[in-house]
Amino acid sequence: MDIAPADNKRAFSVTHRLVLEIAVPMTLGLITVPLAGIVDMAVIGQLGSAALMGGIAIGSSLFDIVASSFNFLRMGTTGLTAQALGADDTVSQRAVAYRALVIALLLGLLTIIIGPLVTPWALTAMGGSEAVNEAAKTYLLIRLFAMPFTLGNFAIFGWLFGLGKSRQGMTLLILQNSINIILTIWFVLGLDLGVSGAAYGSVAAEAMMTLIGLGMMAHHLRADWRVPLPRLFHREAFVRFLAVNSDIFIRSMVMLFTFTLFTALSARQTDNILAANELLMKFFIFGGFFLDGIATAAEQLGGRAIGARYRPAFEQTVRLTLRWGLGLGLGLSLIMLLLGPAIIDALTTAPEVRALSRVYLIWVAMTPLIATIAFQLDGIYVGATWSSTMRNVSILATSVFFVVQYLAMPFLGNHGLWLGLICFLAARGICLGLMLPRRMARAFA
């Protein structure tokens, strides 16, 4: 469907093809992300030490928690870059990228300094044995040196996605995880470096991706790379960049708290329920990779429409990404219902965990369809940089989760916990949807 009139040079068409050209490469790239973690565990598993495997699991989990808390760099950069693209402001496109890279470097260096001070406390909180914690400490203290590169890659990915270059983003993700897998196998099994080898492999892969990503940026910019210093360090632009990213940071922390609380409440029941819930959450995470592809398309196209101040393209972005999201969510839900039992059996051999996972499978099978609106509108709001609304809605949705599980678990047990999670996902989507018309009216007034 072509919605662009010929008399507006900033107008552009939003089509099914355009949505898929952004969403499909993003999804293909994201699917490779868990493979690196699986290979890390499999390679360390060849060493025959449960403590080393536990150390890798805890160390990588703590690193991922820290890294994901800085994911606002990717999301904020995507929204602001897409808006600059829509406004046809090439100087602002470059300025957003440079600001993001500077902040990524500063935050990465700060993490390297603070990380060793916090690591002992974090490991104590995880509750591993002495041998597990020693392995996790070795892994984590090396992996922390990847943080400037990890955050730099967030900025690079965000900039590429904001420009609609999802194929380049897909290429970077696949290359990064492929290099990580190859280096980990070589360092651990070939050079016999143990847990340190897995950490070195990840650091090297992140560093190489930063160099490749910067090369992609340089190729895109060519000779047109300059930004006047007054424009680069423009006070209002920096304040806006920090404000958007701080709101997204709070939103991410609130959501992380919700899922951490879900795990904690699972652990307070029985070990088997904890194992079953964690296994089923892998279904949810896998479905999220597919929904994230649609969300990325919503980010880029919605932000571009905001920058162009062209409401028809924004409305069409909302409609098309919602259609594709709902269709994909329904398909994922059906797949989980039909193939879920077989996947459960492949992931665990424990009879009790298998049985419990089947009991609660219906809940996780509902998550893709119910979460679609939250994922899709999250993308719309990120692209439009309506970050304060995202922050407030996340806080409200977490409150809904807390109240629902508190009231339901005494009567429904673990079913009540899953009900709380479903209500959390639904509340995010409903609230963002109810606030959308007012935000649109204000943006395109």
C-alpha cells in the first residue's frame, strides 16, 4: 500500500515488504544469540567439571544482567537516528552515533573499574558453592573487559537499525556469535585455557565486532563524516539523549526486576517447579526473538515518520507491524502448544520436571500472542522517543504483576504466578495502546 503523496519530499511509503525487510534480517540475527551461550556450556562441559559449568552459567548471567541494563544505548540510538533520517538531517544522524559511542566508551570504562569491587558481593548473592564462585569470578573479571566493546556495539547496532540497515545488523550479529563460538572452542579445547578461554573468546569477538561495525559506519559515511563541534556537543541535544536513555534504563530495570521476582517466587515453591518454570521461560525468550524483529521494524519506521512529521506513515507503521505481530504471535503460540511436549522432553530427562512443564505449558504458550502488542508498541514508542510513557507503563505493569500474583498464588499456586506474568504482559500492551492516540495527536499537532 503506497501512502506517500508526490508533493511532500519527506513523505514515504510504509508497505508490508518494507516491514519484512527490516524484521526478517533482525530476527535471523537474533536467533544466533543463544547459540553462543549454548556452545560455551557445551565446550566447558567437555572438561567434565560441574563446578566449571556452574561458574560459566553464573558468570555469564551476571554479565548479561549488567549488559542488558545498558541496552538503552541501542534503543535510544535507534529512535533518535530514525527521527534524524525522517527529517533528512544527515548531520544529526552522525551526531547521534558519535554521542552514543562516547557514552558507551565512558560507561564501559566505568564498569571495568567498578566491576571487580561489586563482583564478590554479586557472587555471594547468587549462592553458588566455593568452587562455582571461583570459576565464575575468573570468567567475570576477564569478561568485564569486553564491556566498552559490548556497549559500543549497542550504539553501532542502534545506529544501523535507525537507518533501516537491518541486513548489516544481521551480518554483525551472525559474525559476532560465529566468531565467539570458534574462538571459544579454540581457546578452551585447543589451548586448554578452561573458563578463562571462554571469557577471552567472548572479549575477542566483541572487540572484533566493534572494529567491523566501525568499518561499516565509515563505509556508509565515506567522506561525509564531520560534525561541527557546537552541533556535536549541543547542550539540548545531549540532555535529550540522556533523558531518553535514562527513561529507557528505568523501564529496563523495572522489567528485569519483574522477571527476577518471577524466578524468586518460583524458587520459593519447590526445586521442580523452579526448574519447570525456568525451562518454560526459554520458550518465552525464544518467542521474544521473533517478536523483537517486528518491534525493530516499528522502531525504525515509526521514528522515521516522527522525524518526517508525516502522520500517514506513522499510522500505517502501527497497523502493519501490529498485523504481522499478531499473526506471528498466534503462530508461535500454536507451535508451542503442538511441539512443546517434544521440546520439553529434549531439554530435560527429569520425570518430575517434564510432568510439571506440561502442566504449565498452556501459560507460556499464551505469552507470544498476548505479548505481541507490548513488543510492537514498545517499538513504536522507542522510535518516537516517548520514553517517559514507556517508563511509567512498565512501573504500572510491574505493580499489576505484584498484586495479581500476591492475590492468586495462595489459591492457585504456580498457576497464580503465571497468571501474574500474563497480566503483566497484557497491562503493558493495553496501557501503551490506550495512550497512543493522545501521544500521536501531540506529536503531529
